[in-house]
Amino acid sequence: EFDPNSKNSPDEMKLSGVTFLNPTTLLVLERTDLVAKLYSVDISKATNILNTQWDDPKTAPALEALHDPARAQVRVLPKSLVLDLSSLYGMPEKIEGIALLDRHTIAVANDNDFDSEDSKDDAIGKGKKTQIRVISLAKPLPLPLENVAAR
């Protein structure tokens, strides 16, 4: 289960960032306001939906609501958990940005809601400050050698 908080519906989960790792693998940031996880996804195993009914902006997201992609033989991206950011001490809420520094290091940033501390609208702001966290990974990411910074 992505978010164990029973108050959050599955619709709360968002895809907030994608980073290229190599020609077949992406690093994807999935999150709710309180939970953020990084996954590697293998695009070589997925169905190419370019120029199909699944790629028509006129039918999205209605097409997914009417038809089960799996029943239509559309293979979703297989993913593997790289890191549960929510489990790290001091991680801010609403992680929305990710940057790859090298195969051992990533940086993540929160959404500061425009740092609108003086906002009269409670739905926007609340005076959050931008926070960036640099994280050393336990296992190196699968980057192509030409893109790897010297360590």
C-alpha cells in the first residue's frame, strides 16, 4: 500500500518528478502530501501507447475510467522501490522535485506553496520555506558510464 493513512484516497497519489537514469530506466517520484517514494521504472517492458487510443487527449482520463488498460493488453511500467523518502528523518512534506547529482546522490525539494506566509487564503501557502535535501543512496543508480560524475 502506497500511503497507509486511511484518510487519504488513492486519488491523492501524484507523479511529481521523473529523471532519466539510462535509455531504459527512469527514476520516478510518486507522492501524497505526507508520503513520497522513489521508484525505478523499466520503460523497455511497457507498451508503447504513442498514437493509440490511449494517447488521445480528448479521451483522457475518461478512457482509463471506461476501459481497463490491462484487459486491453497495455502493459504498465514495472517499478521497483528505490527509496521511501517518508521514512527519512527530517524530510519535509510535499516533496515535489528531484535531481540526480551522481549515481550515489540525489537531491529532493519540497513544494513551498509560493512561500506565501502573508497569504490571507489558508488554502495557499502557510509560510512554508523551500527545503532541499541531499541524500546519499545505499546502492548506486544504474547510470550510463558517460553520464557518471567522477567520484
